[in-house]
Amino acid sequence: MSNNDATQGKKPALNIHEYLAELDDIPGTRIYTAARARKGYWINQFAMSLMKAENRARFKADERAYLDEWNISEAAKEALLARDYNRLLDLGGNVYFLSKLFSSDGLPFAEAVSTMTDMTWPEYRQMMLDGGRSAEGNRSIKANLAAAAANKGAN
Amino acid sequence: MARITAGVGSSHVPLLGVAVDQGKSDDDYFGPIFKGYEWTRKWEANTQPDVVILVYNDHASAFDANIIPTFAIGCGDHYKSADEGWGPRAVPDVEGHADLAWHIAQSLILDEFDMTIINEMDVDHGLTVPLSMMFGQPAKWPVKVVPLAVNVVTYPVPSGNRCWALGEAIKRAVESFPEDLNVQIWGTGGMSHQLQGPRAGLLNREWDNKFLDALIGDSDAARWIPHIEYLRETGSEGIEMVMWLIMRGALGRETRLLHRHYHIPCSNTAIGHIVLEPVD
Ligand SMILES: [Fe+2]
């Protein structure tokens, strides 16, 4: 909102390469870009299939066998079996699709989200009650690296 | 002539639907959230809109990874509540307004917004939670709804400017509908939240409130906020706030504040709510 172009009512010029590079400059975050959507397509479609009760039942009866019906890499199958959600984000999973797996497991959404952080579920819940995670120090990987380097120089 | 008489912004956190459905909206956790909607419930009962154009996003319910419409408009007569993995919410079916929806769809396409038209779909918490927040638990929803679904999941999502301009085009479309209709437009989603990765749980009270400020009055600065600012300041899912700009754009040059509410947290999310009317 402090954008100068904004106050002048101009449409800012946009370069797709710069746009995409910025999306990857956020700490602890995997923005669901087209590249990730392509990579994770079958992970997400698998997760989507769990919205049907009969598929959930078949998956629960034999997770590995159900996963073997899908065009999913071995790495992704292992991550799905382990419920390693950060790994799944790297492999192109998206949280709204993966949430079908949370609900198949009977796991509340926020609790499943907490497994992607370095906190336990009670710690995470308390952080939210205390006002959530601050944006301070969490905005930019590059800015954090620059600050760390400057700090090192100062010492 | 149909007119857009007001705009409403609201978060659409699924847990709020659970709170309503399970009668928990007065408890210690949810009470402060729902208190901020009491004003609006009375106001809605008094103003009695005929139709709500409800801007929301589908969360992998009606649309899977296969087809990703940037802007889709529901032109059907009715919509059922989606099964999001727990069974569908026990809320009334949503009644559409096919005449108005088709009129808006045609007008928008002629106005160079290339809409996707949906005849049949289920609607998820993105659409039904705001209805519950504004109307409680009636046997039948007191309004007809034109669902307007926006892709805010797969990047690139539409720019703030494009969303604002779509709102402006919706205003023109509504005003060329011959029937006398009292139409509201709701922008839903947000406010700050991040549901993924080690940075999950990010909230930003200060930025959210600046965003609410920016919707009031005659400034259009908010349309120029770049995606990266939402993402850095409000978390990866904070991008849903671009949907509020469709609502704001549809209110015309200037708005007046009728009601405002903000609360942290609800589950992973900051709750924001605003009621605006156009100043002619
Ligand atoms: Fe949402």
C-alpha cells in the first residue's frame, strides 16, 4: 500500500521471471505456482479422490496398494504414507488438496498445519491464541540473509 | 433497475461453520468473533436484499486440479453444499438467480471479462460460511445468490487491479438489469493466514487493518497492491483478500463505512469483517 505507483494510479509493469522469483523468496513457504501444480498434479488428484467414501475405505484398507494405482513417484508415495506434508509441498502438493488426507485421517485442519512447523500442536495453538506468528523476520529469504551477513560483519 | 446497495467483506473460515452447526457460537472462543456480526445480522434483516453476488473461492471441492477457471460465475437455479470430506454441511440449498447471473455473465463477456460459466456445482465453506455468519440458521436462506468463484490457489491468481476492474464491470452489468432488485456484493476470504510450511500461523493485525482502512472512502490505492505484498505481509493464504477488491470495485468511486470488526484468531486465521455502502 506504500507502493508509489499506487498513489499515482499507474499499472505497475510486470516481468514474469521477476514475479516468479519473488514468490520463491518467502521463508518457510511454497507458493503453489504452475510449476508446482504440474509436478504435483497426481498427488493432488489422488488426494481429491479421497472425497468419495468408497475411495477412503479402499485407501484405509491398504494405503500402499491404493497409491500404486496412481501415477505418483516413489518419493511422493513415501511422503504420503509418512504424512510428511512439507515434503509433499516440495513435490507439488497443495494444502487444499492435501487437506482431504487430513480429514480422511480425522485430523483437524489446524493440527495438521502445525505438523509443518517446528512446534507441537499445543505450542502452535498457543501461538495462535497469542496473536500468531509475526511477519517480522519472515518476509524475505534474501533480506534475512543480508541481515545475517551484516550482523556477522558488525561482530 | 437493479442496484448494488452495499458491499460486505468477511472471512470464510470453515471452523466458523462448525461453530454455527454445533451451537458453539456463544462460547469463550467463538463468542468474540460472532459478536462482531450481530450488527450485520440485524442490518441484513432490515435491508432485505433480494440477491447477493457472493465472491468466494472453491477449496478443491467443486473444481479439482484439472480445470482452473480464473473467474467463474454460477448461472444455475440452485447449488448444494459440498462434501468436503466430513459430509456436507447441514445448511439449506443455495438458491441461484439464473436470470441475473446470465445477464451479468453476458454483460461481463461483452465488457471483455472472459468468464467461465458454471451451470451445476456444489458450493463449499467459502460460500456457505459467509451466509451462516450473516443470516444464522434459517430454514431457507433469505436471499438468492449469484456465486462468483475466483482462483486464488494456483498461481498466478488474478491481480488486485483486475479484481477491482471486474467489480466495476459487475456494477455496470447489474445496473443494466431491467428488474428492480436490491443487490449486495460480498467479498470473502482472508484476512491474514498461512496454512502451509514452517511459516504457517502467520497473522498481521496491523496490515489487515490498513487493508480495511483502504476500502473506505474514495482512494483506489488497494487495487495496486502486488501479490508479493499480500504473501510477505499476510501469509500465503492472505492472497484471498484480492476477492474483497471485486466487492470494493463494484461499489463505485467512494464508499461509506457502516460496520467493521476484526478478531484474532480463528483457528489459523485472522477474522475481518466490513460493511460498506456506495456514496453516490
Ligand atoms: Fe478460503
